Amino acid sequence: MDGPVDPTLDSKDEPPRNPPLSKAVKAGAYFGLTVGWLAGLVYVLAAFPSIRFEQQSAADGILTAAPISGAVVGAGIGFFLRNSERFARINAPNWITFKEVRWGWRTGGIVGLFLAQSYIASNSPLGFYTGSIALVFELIAPACAALGGGIGLLLRIKRDDAGPPKHS
């Protein structure tokens, strides 16, 4: 074990817990996931111009592996730079810590998953989808998550800029 173990116990019967992951590792993983997703999507759309939701094993493999690889690389970079002051400045912007943005992001992502599943179900003529499932999920779910996060950010900005209520 390379990390320190917390010697305090939560209760009498629970073993000691390891400290949570560093904020830098989480931020690196999120950033790497986003960059990997975008890079994989741009590459597939450029390299396979005829993809149009048809199933292509090479394109599906790239779409599946790119975000995972990006998250692993990003988490590794975050781990090695966890004590760096430069990385701390770009670690997590303030808007990502707002409850409204996190709520919108998560809710939008879940709605996106349901919309993608609905698209696949409605376009399955024989009970199974013959197109690129990875492309459907990688286009719809992140778009809905970004839309939800944007709505949450707008709600936060509107709430913060609003003046105090007037008493009549």
C-alpha cells in the first residue's frame, strides 16, 4: 500500500479507511474524459465520413476506447501533478462547484441516456438496433449533459444577479 491509512475508525467494527482520491486526480480524469471523448468523436467523424449511425466496428471501438483512455491518462497526469501550483490553478473552475451546475449536468446526462435508448428502441425494426450504438450514446448523452449544465449555470447566474426583494 503506497498511501497513508487513516488510523481512526468510523465505529467499533469498521476497518481504517484510505483517504479519498485527490482533487487533482478527479479533475484530471474528468478533463481527460472530455478531451478523449471530443478527440475520438472528431476523429471518427473525419475518418469515417459515411458513419451516419451505421455500425462499423473500427469506429465503434474508437468511440468506446477514446474517452476511457483519455480518463486514464488524465487521472495519471493529475496524480503526478497533484502537488503542482500550476495544476491547482486550472484544477477546477468555480462554476463546476455550483450545486445548480452539477445537478443540471447529472440530470441532463441521465435524460440523454434515456433519449439515446429511446432513439435506439424506436429505430430497431426487428427488435435489435443495427446501427452504431456507441455513436448514438456519444452524441446524445453528452449533449444533454452540457445542456443541463448550461441551464444550471444560467439559473445560478440569474439567482446571483437578482436584487433583493422589494417590500411594499
